[in-house]
Amino acid sequence: MSNNLFVGYILLFVQPIFMASNTIVARGGVLHVPPISLAFFRWLFVFLILFFFTHEDILKNLKFIKKDLKKFIFLGFTGCGVCGAFPFLAGMTTTVANIGIIYTSSPIFIILFSFFIFKEKINKLQLIGLTACLLGVIIIIIKGKLNLLLTLTLTKGDLWILGAALAWALYSIFLLKWKSKLNFYSRLTIIAFFGFLSLTPFALFENYFIKEIIFDKYFYFWTFLAALSPGIVAYILHEKLQTKLGASTSGFIIYLFAIYGSIYGILIFNEKLELFHYLGASLVFFGVFLARKKSIN
């Protein structure tokens, strides 16, 4: 095995540790910081930290940024705004395990959006995968109880994280389709900028009318944890992982994300995995495995 492959497989197991730490923030951070404000300051800090290292490259390429302004606004809104706030809103009413497993449905939505937006074909394996994944997500949302589906009594948190999975799918598709002259770090800096900017009015509303921010040690701990671990470190490791193993193999982190998220829930929040978690997760994993046969690379 070459050195690149060895490092790549190490990253394959290490990156989801940081990526899944977002589920910890979603459950623990919202106890001390209002969810939208937590997302706002997370991406503000990501921007400030990255800008310190990328400002020269960004200032040198301002004309390209202005040219792609609408694209950056969209990527910031979907990838940082919606995907930043919705998991934290979800963490107030659902479990870490649910957040991790439901979020793994995003590759399925990538296929669906690719079909409807870019007219990419869906083969039979993908249709089977799509059906299995959606069934798995539904089982988790209704907690394996059919009466919840019949009465439409759903957990708000599960719906928030489902919305985040949809937004991540849109973000992933257009991030891939829209090429940029900026390098990876500068591009992430600009996306983070429009991410916290898109959250600004909602964070202000939340602070003044719902729950005021308390700038104590817990605020700084949770916001910097959110910015550094599932933010900067996870994104950088993912980029390194793709260069070592390619997009297809690195896509398997989505499975480990759900597993690590469930482990975090058990160890830190004393959550218990029910039978419907195993059944739903099995269907989601099976569906994503089939779907990746022709997924975006």
C-alpha cells in the first residue's frame, strides 16, 4: 500500500470524528447558546480564522468573487446558513443518533436534485436505493410506530435535520458544478462569510425576541468548538481525504458520521439505540450504498 493510500484510509476514519462532533454541539451547545445564534457565531469565527490566512489571495481575486457573487451567496445560505442552523434547531427536540442517521440521507437527495435540476439519469439500483433510504428515514422519524405516520405527529427536530440534509444536497451539487478560480481555503472563507451573513437577521430576531445570548464561558466553548472541530478541521480533512482517495471512496464517511454520532449520543448524552434505529439505519446505509453506484463524483 502506498503512503498516499495509507494516509487516506487513516483520514477516512479520523475525519468523521470531527465531522460528527457537530451532533454534540447540536445537543449540548443549544443548552447554553440559542441555536441560530450558535450557527451565526460558528461561521463568523470560521470566516475570521480563515480570513487571517487567506486575505491576500481573496483580495487578489476580488474580480472573480464579484463575478460569482450570486453563487457564493447561494452556497453560503445553503451550506452554512441552513446546514448551520437546522441541525442546532434539531438538537433541541431530537437525539444525536437521529441527527446522524437522518443526515446520511443527503446522497439520496443529491441524486434526486441532479435528476430534476441537471436531468441526470437514475438507474434501477439508484431507484431501489432511493426507496430503501427514504423508508429508513421515515422509520426513524416515526420511531417505528405506524400510528405516528397516520396521525402526522412527527418530531420537529427530525424534520429540521431532514431539511438540513436537503440543503446539504443542494450545496454539494452546486459546489461541484460551479467551478471557481479561488483555491479551496479562500473559497471556504467566502462561503463562510455569506453563511454568517445569511443568518444575521434571524440571529438578531432570536436574540431580541426569543432568547438573549449570554457571553459567558459556555458561549465561547461551544461556539469555538463548533467553528473548529466540525467546521475548519472537518472541512480541511475532507479536502485532504478527497485528494488521497478520490470523491467516491471518501463518500463513505457518511456511514461513519452516523456511527460516530450514535456513539457520541450513547457516551455523552446517555442515549439508547432502539430497534427502529437499527432498522432505519440499515435501510439508509443500504440505500446510500446502492445510490453511490452512480452518484456524483
